Amino acid sequence: MSVITRASWPFALTMALVACSGNPGPTVYEVRAEYNQGGQITPSQRQVEEGQTTSFTITPEPGYELQSITGCGGERTRDIFTTDTVQSDCTVSARFELSDYQVSTQVSGSGTLSPESALVTIEDITEFAVLPAEDYRLASISGCGGSLEEDRYTVANVQADCTINARFEPDVYTVSGTLNATALNQFDGTLNDASTELVLNDSFDTPQFINNRTTLAGFATAEPADIDPRFPAHFADTANPADYYRVSLQEGQLIQLQVVDYAPVEGDEPRYQGDLDLYLFSATEDLVGSSTGTGEFEELTIGATGDYLIEVAAAQGTSKYILRLLPEGTAPQTDLSQTQSGDFVPGQMLVIPAETGQKRLNTANRVRVQLEHSAPFSARAAHRPGSALASLSLRNPTAYQKLTTLRSIKARRLDPAVARAEPNYLRHAQRVPNDPRYNLQWHYDAINLPRAWDLTTGTPVSGDPPIVAVVDSGVLLEHPDLQGQLLDGYDFIRDDEVANDNQPGIDPDPNDPGDGDGLNPDSWHGTHVAGTVAAASDNGRGGAGIAWGAQIMPLRALGVGGGTSYDILQSVLYAAGLENDSGTLPERPADIINLSLGGPGNSQIEADTFREISETLGIVIVASSGNENTSEPLFPASYPTVISVGATTAAGRRAPYSNFGATLDLVAPGGYLQEDANGDAIPDGILSTSAERDGTGAIQPGYSLSYQGTSMAAPHVAGVAALMKAVYPGLTASEFTQLLEQGELTSGDGTRSDELGYGQIDAERAVGTAFGIANGDFEWPARVNVQPSRVNLGTTSETLVELISEGEGEPGSITVDTEVPWLAVEPFEVEPNGLGRYRVSVDRASLEDSPGFYRGRVLFTVDSDSTLTLEVFMEVGTVSTTGQLTRTYVLLIDQDDAEGTAYQAVALPTDTTNEEATFEITGVLPGRYSVVAGSDIDADGIICQLGEQCGAYPSLEREQIIEVTDADRTGLDFTLGILGGLLESSSQSLSGNPEPPATHVRQVPPPEQRRQRSSQE
């Protein structure tokens, strides 16, 4: 019997042998094996006859190796140990130890692993620090069975030499988003950028069909236009002298051609300029109107509803252009009496010779009008290349003769010996509207403002007018529509670079010098806000302000890149008549403070200051909720004593960009440029005072409809508060809030939602409430209203409207009439006094051949002395109000690189309508960027010039810098519109504007694409 035991060290085998009786045999000896942890020797013992040898197998455990083996006079051969001849009991002893392994590193790209190598055993746990170089990141790492956690690669249980392989790559990310077109934007089918599809529209036989009320960007050239050979151009070797468009137009509409490059572009290397003319033909190709000046605008008024052909012709040179089909009542940019919109005698012109110096001294001389005859023209002599004019001479000789006569007249006008040259008219039409822009301020009807004006326009019966402090980017003090509305203010911007006004520190001049920084354009934000609050009104100029009897206290706290909480607080303290850094106080503190600004970050100092001003002084503080489409609170709007205002669209819904949530108090119109919800065929922006720089950099006042945002909504509430203050001077901030919560100021019933707060501000209701508090038991005077006041039937045929009486009295009689034959009205449920519901219907039968937008009016005459107007809009045929994008280049511009390094991508349309397109820019290094997108209509390699489609994130007016840090940036969605504005004043020359920054230059295409030509060549 044998018993085996094993100790920790040495491991020993003990055997007791018990001999049995019998004959003695060969002597047997015991050979034992002993070993430590880390391996074993097998077998553990052997019985060996004297004089014999035996062997053992050596087996190290993983990560161990044999250090030594001795005993029994043996020797080792690889993993076998063989004894010498055994002469007695003996022991084979083995010692194992941990193996050392080499862990090496191999790195590609910019980065290191630390340590670079290590000597380890199986029991070691070794960490390697992963150290990317600046602007690099780890792309992959593997080897030695390791694992990665954050910036540590851990290796354990190593059983052999191994290598860790790491690859570093630039720390890059993807920036992406969606581009949307401004409503009613379209493009010429023959742009110069060879990346655009060429759709010929150069003859009467191939006109491009466009929508009524469109704004179209185009390109025409009387000569080859290889403007920059690095960029492929459709018309590098040939001219594009004329574009033809077919459209249905209505009587009274204005066709406006804006010649963008009518004067050379300011700069070191003027590239080109051109002279374009505008011609209008009937559907049968009869010439019915023309405008052949040499300036920026060519315009014509439509004399009768019908189908027309519009020709944009390049008289000389090259130019981009904007063609606008504007509604009746739009103010022209030119003297329409100087355009040819009536019939005249072909081949004849009236000429007044220029006076000589001697004649000017002789008062007896009278200017004599001369009748001249123009010589017959051929298509070749008309200097208009192409087949269109030659075809016209055969198809409509009279129209051809008139066209060539007009070109002769234009040539005579350029003769120094001629003072004036005109057609020999058979009849002549002239039309100049009186009030050009109020009819575009849909946002005032949306809050029932005209009804509130029946009580007050902001001028109190006695006492001082209300004061609204506008804390913003300053105000253009010389704007003609703000004259008489402005009080003394102050500029509280402490940082001179932010102030950009060449005056050190704060100063008493709140004039807005512009907040553009070379990349971002001037916003004129404060001027726009101030105009909404209290622009001078009923003066035959521009648009209207809400409380035009109030006064504005302009305070400047925003400059280049925005402003600081401190500067804003100092402005607010000044407005409240409290101690501030200026060391001065206003003559009277403000009654209302408007803050169309904000950002994240809750400041107790700000909150306490606003609370003191609101609760102690009773000043109403109004702020915009923000444009991030989030419920996260932004400040100062979210402070408890500040009225937070969100934005709505013309349809009365929350604007897609407008912030919402628990701190929202109410909403007001903020606009939405991607819609035309009110059916007037113009994008639904907010119209107000603005400005623009001319070619010399001088600031020129104007108006803009291209603003949207909660910044535009807040001044609607501030303006209504000023109207309330005019009829109830004792109004306090706490009363305003209480009335709001009771549903007395809005279209709501006092219930609140996170979407719209307490509802949309209702000027009529708010002013009536204030008047009632001030005067007791207020009743509105008897008045008839029509609800709704504007109807957009679209493609439907009828609707119901209701005449209601407001106030105590009732009308004696109501008669109804319409202004156009296709519109009819009949009683539906009407009382004897004429109040009740009426059916409004349209008859499209006579208009089937003239698809487009139509506007008519229903006139309700009340008691024979007042007329109530209902505007009715409708569509005939299939008419699109959506906008289109052309080939669009998206630039991601590095804000911290003096060279303005930019990444570029081409936006890809999401479908065949070209209403929206997506972009994705890959390989973007971490940094601070702006996102700009635009077309390159003239193929000069520069986007976002005037006459181009352009946009920026989140909007062109308030461009923001985005940060790419450690993740992709998605959802950078924004809208593009055609630069040149919709409603600039005539003093605003577009082509004289400075060139876009050098950072707006497209990337040069590969050489094989640079000389690409169109298929027509």
C-alpha cells in the first residue's frame, strides 16, 4: 500500500514499501519528483530497478519557464529529464519562475503610446496611455489581448512577446443640415454656372414658365462671359442675350427687373457690368410695354389681366438680375411715367436736342420737340444676337418694328447732343401709389391693431407720451421713418471692438454703426425692432409702427458678436432712471423696456435687477423667448418678472423656431419666411425699418421684410403695452401680468399652454381693457367688423364670412358690392339690418386660360358713410407657392483662421421639386465655424453676392458661430433667399455694395472640369 502527499514546497512524494515474504528480487529504488508553483514534473515518482535509468516530463504552466532541474545525476534534453543509472533512492528537484515578455508598440499617425514598450509577466497588469497629438484622435488600437477604456489601453495575462498597434487620425467630424428655399424663389434656366442644368429659354418658342408673384434670379450677357476660367461656365464662349418667361399676370401688378451689376463692382479688379432691358409681350407676341433705362431698375405695370411673355434682354455687357412679379399697390423704384407701357408709332421718336451754352443764355429760345424717324432695322442691325429677334420680324413685324424703335430711342438717349428721346406715344399711362408698404404688414391685422387704433395711436389725451426703451444694437438715428420718434439714449458697450463706433468706451451716441464683422453682414436689428414699436406712421412713407404716438429711448448694448449681461444691465438701469455707469439719467424713465435678445445662463444679479425695476418701479419688461425651438429657458425672458414672448406665423401657429415651455407668457407675430400662409404671394416676414450700405460703405436707410424671429415678436407686445399706457397711464408691470393671466390681453381665455403661453397678444382687447380700467364701464363704439377680414380660398370655390356689430349700437343698413366680375357675395343667414353670415364665392370659368393668383375685394357699405373691405385671394390652375434652390455650395468657414479656411460641400436636393436640399461636410477638425451657403449664378467662384441665393446658419441676419468639439454637428437647418432684398428703398444701390469676404470663395474644381462647356456650343 502507498500513501502520496504534496506540500507547498518542496512538493515531495513519500512512499512506504512493504515487502512481502518470498524470494528476494532485483533491488528497486524510489525516484521522487519535487517542484514549485509554476509547473510540474510527471510522473511524480517512479520505481526503478537498480542500475536502470528513468525519465520525467517537464511541463511549465503558461507564463512560467524552468529555471533549474537537478538530482539523480541526470540531465535535461528539451522538456525531458533523464536520470543516471539509479543506485539508491533519489529525488529530482525542479524550480519554475515567471517568464518575462516584451510588449512593443507600433504607432501610425500623430500620437504616442506611453510607455513605448514594457517587460511584463503573465501576472502583470500594464496600462499604456493613449496620447493623440493636438487635433488628432485614436482611430484604432489592438494587440496583446488588451482593452481600451477612455485614454488607457490595458494589457494583462501576457504569455508571449507581442505588439500593440495604434492608429491615430485627424480629430474630424461631420457637419450636416438641410437647406430650405424662401417661398416663391425661382431661377433662370440659363445660369452661367456650368454645374447647373441648362434649360434654354432664349426664344419665343421656348419660354420658361414661371409663377405669378415669383422672385427670380437670372443671368444675361451680350458677350461671352468666362469671368473666371477656373470655374466652368455655360457661356464662356458664347452670349446669352435674352431670357423669355411665360406667366399669367393680373391688372395692376408691377414687373420689376433689378439689374444687379448695372455699375462696376467696387474693388481692385472690377469684373464686369451690364445694361439689361425689360420687354413685355402679349400671348400673341405683340409688344405691350418696355423699360429700357441704363440704371438699376426697369419696371412695368400690367394694364390688363392675361397671359404674357417677359423678355429680359442684355443690351450690353454682363449682369445678374432679379425679376420680381409684385402685387398691385407695390411702390415702384422708378418713375413709371418714363417707362413705355402704352402704344406708340413704330419708327418714330420725339427728341429734344441738348441746349448749347449760347441758347441757355437766351431766354427767348424755346425748347422745340423734334419728330425723328428711325431707319428700318434688320435682326442683325438690332445688335441682338440669336434667332429670337429674327423670328419676331417674320412672325409679328409690328412688334419687331416697335422693338427696334425702342432700341433706337435708347441709343439716341446716350447721344450727348440729345436732352431727351421718347416714343411718339398714342397713349401714355402713369401710376404712383401713395402708401407703399403698410399693406404688407400682415402682422398688424393678426393682432387686431387697426381696431385698437380707433381708440389710440399712442398719444395720450393729456400728459407725456409713453416711452419704450429699446435695448438692442442701437438705432439708425437718421432713418426718415423714425424722425420725431426718438429721445436721447446711450451706448453702453464697453468693449471698443464690439462697439465698432470709433468712440472709446461708453458714450451718449446710441446710433447703430453696424455690427458686421466682414463675414457676417450688418443686422440693423435695433432699427427693425424700434420701427415695429413706434415708427412714424400715416405719413405716406414706408410702413407703420404700432404705437406711433409713443417715443423710443434707443440704448445700445449689442455690437459685433452680441453683447454682455453687464452692458445690458447698465442699459436697463439707465432706462429705469437708476444709477448707472454713464453718470447720467434720462429726463423721464421708460414705461416699457424691450429686450429682443437673450441667451443661456441664469443670473441672480440680473433676476434681482429686473425684479426691482418691475415690482418697485412698475416698468413693464418684455423679452424674446429665443429661436432654438426648445423648452429650455433662455434669459432674460425666463426671469419671473420679465414678459416672455414667443413667435407665431401668419397662420397663427407657433413658429417652428420659437422657444416654448413653462416660462413662456404669450406670443406675437414673428414671421416665417418659408411660408406664405396669408395668401398674398410674399414670404411671411416682418416688415419694418432697416438699412443697408451703399458702394462707399455709407449707411442708407430702408425697409426690410426678410426678418423673422422672437426678436420681431417682442416689440409687438411692447408696442401694445405702450398703447395701453397711453389710455391708462397708471398701468404697472404687475397689473399687466395680472390682466394677461386673466385672459384680458390675448386672444385666449385665460388658460395657459407651454406652446402659446396665454395666447397671442390682441391689441384691440388689450387697449379696450386698459381704457375700461382708466374710464370705467367702457363700451366700444358701435362698429361693424367682418370676420375673417381676409380670405384665401386657394383652389376652393366658396366660404362663409360674418358681419358682426361691436359696441352698443347697431347699423341702420348694409349694402354689398364686389370689385371684380369673378367674385360674388350673397346672404346666407342675414338679419334685417344686414348683420350675419354671407357666402363668398368665385367663378373661375372665365379665367381658366390664365392660371395664377387673383385678388378681389368685397365692399360692405355701412349706413352709407363707411366702407368695410374684405380681401379675397384665390388660385386658378395649379400654382406653386413653394420656393426653389439652384446649385448650392455650402461653406464651413474657420473663424480662428486669419485666412478664412473653409470646407465645402454641394447641397443635394431631396427630391425633384428642389424645395430643399441636404448637405454633409466630412473631415471637419474641431474648431469654431460659421456656415454659409449660396449659389454662383455668374460662375465667378464667389457665392452670396447680390443677385445670388444665399443663407447662413441660423439666419443671414443673425449668423452664429458653431463649435465642433467632440461630436458630429447635425440639424444645422436654415433658409436661403435671393440677395437684393424685397423692399429696399430706391436709394439703396445694390451693385455698389462691397464684395463678399474672401472666405466666400468656392473651391476650384479639378483641372479636367474647368473648361466644361454646355452641349449647345
